[in-house]
Amino acid sequence: MTAFVADSVSAFVRRLAVNLIPNGYWFYVSGSIPVDKDPLTVDAKFIEMHDLNQSKHARYRRRLAGQASVAYVRYEQEFILLATHGEHAFFEREAGQILDLRRRPVRFHGYSISYRNGHASVRIHTTEYTRLQRYLDKQSVDWSDLKLQHALDSLGFDPYAPVRQQLAGLKRRIQRRRWACRPRLDNCRDLDY
């Protein structure tokens, strides 16, 4: 059963972005297991309900027959069920709740995970990115270059290409703000971009 459980946020994101999304698992339902329920019991229920203990050969044969494959991943109390195109009871059981990550990215622990331009895309979610911008804008004038660099390095996001681009954008924004504030530090606290 541990094959369905991720031991960290990074492992959960990697499982989606590297193993599942590139293989056509685009339809999803996500949720949280209530604290009073045993996650292992819920795992067993999903595994049985969606017949998730199939070999890769069985999944391949199902796909050739036009049937969908379903995957399940859980981290602590949060889970996601994903499916490929095709026929499967998943689409009937979860009707009305199914989202397409090509149109509505998966939001998980500050990440936004989607399918763009033919591949999986992992970014910092817009809400989290805006929060980081505001926080670093306030601190950028008072902190040293070393402290700012340490703050950016310790954010804890995995270095997927879009994440690196976003962090580089934050760094450029901070540098512009600091450069604009150097001659008149007292007036820079309210500077807005």
C-alpha cells in the first residue's frame, strides 16, 4: 500500500509531474481525509473501488481496449485520484467533481501543477507567489543582500524550470526595488510596483 503514499510534498509533486501527468492522467478529483478517519482504511477503500492494484501490463491492455486507468496518490491527509481518457467507473462515481488539470491546475502546498505545451508544468501557485512578493517587498529594503538570498534559497520549492523562473523574477523585482530606494531609503517603504 505504500506505493500510493508519498512521504513528502516533493515526492507527491514529483509523482504527479514525472510519473502520471506525462502519461495522460489529466482528469482528477482531490480531497482531504477527515482527521478522525484512518488514512490506511481510506487507501484500501480507493484501491478496491477503483481496482488500482493492476500491473503495468494490465493497464496497457486496458488502454488498448479504450478503458481508462486510474491512479491514487496520498500525502498525509490529502489525496488525489487521477484518470486517463477512456471508460472507467471513476467517471460515473465522481461525476460532477472531476476537473481537467489542463484547464484547472492541481493546487498543492503552494504549487500549481498542470499540463501545458505538451508536458507537465510545476509552478508556484499565483496566490502563494503574490504573498511572497508582498512579504519580500516589505523586507527588501531592510535586509542585507546575503539575508535576501538566504530567504529566497530557503523557500523550499523544488527547482522545476517554471519555479526557477519565478524565483529569478522575484530576485529581479527585489533588486529593482532596492536600487530605486538606495538614494532615499526613508521614502521607500510605500513604493509600489
